[in-house]
Amino acid sequence: MTFGDVAVRETSRRALTPVLVGSFLALAAAIRLVTAISLWHRGTFLDRIWQYRPREHLELLRVGGAAPALFFAFSIVIAVTSVDCFGRRRWGWWFAISIFAIDGLAAFIRAFIDSPIDGALGTVFSLALVWSLSRPRVRVLFDR
């Protein structure tokens, strides 16, 4: 194996990062879209998703029409970011960093308000993603 082979293999491995981030964001967008639909159309089979978080469901229902509209808007922003991560676009990278940073801040706040374990895990996960994406060897992959 030559040095060039190692460099190609390393570049290929790093090039997987935009695909993984794009896939993760696509899943997040789909989850938010299903959440919006379940809040707009109550009484369907989608109501089952709330059996794990009934308190959050009631709180979102109290907010009214703004909650599903916001979830829908978030799903669009996250989906566009996902597409641009797949395309290795620089602004997709910036949006991904922003999404994970905001999510980490929300998880941090959640840790003190009502869910210490979920909040702590979410904070650590989000910070790990921001740290990983901000590494120079990863950041350069989003060069278009």
C-alpha cells in the first residue's frame, strides 16, 4: 500500500461525512414533518407517536395552530439543509452547525427545566456534532 492509497482511503472516509450529516438531517426533517401532520390532523394513527411523550403533546396542543406551522417550517429548513449537505455546499454546513448548536442549547435548557437525562444526552450529542463538523478536515469537505 502506498501513501497515495492511504490518502485516497482517508479522503473517501471523510467524504462520507456530508452523506451522514445529510441523512441525519433528512431523518430529522421527516420526524418534524410527521409531528406537524399529527398536530394538524388529530385522531389518526399518527396519534400513537405521542404515547411516549404525552405531556409534550398536551403542551403543543395548547399552543394551537402555531405549533404545527413551526414544526412544518422547521422541517423545510432542515430538509433544505440536508440537501445542501449532500451537495457539500458551504452554506449547508453553516446551517447544519447552526441547527445542531440551537438544538444543543435547547437540550441544555431542557436539562434544567424538566428532563435532566434527556437534556444532558441531547446537549452532549449536539456538541459532539458541532465539534466534529467544525474540524478543519471535515469543514473543507463542504467547499461548494
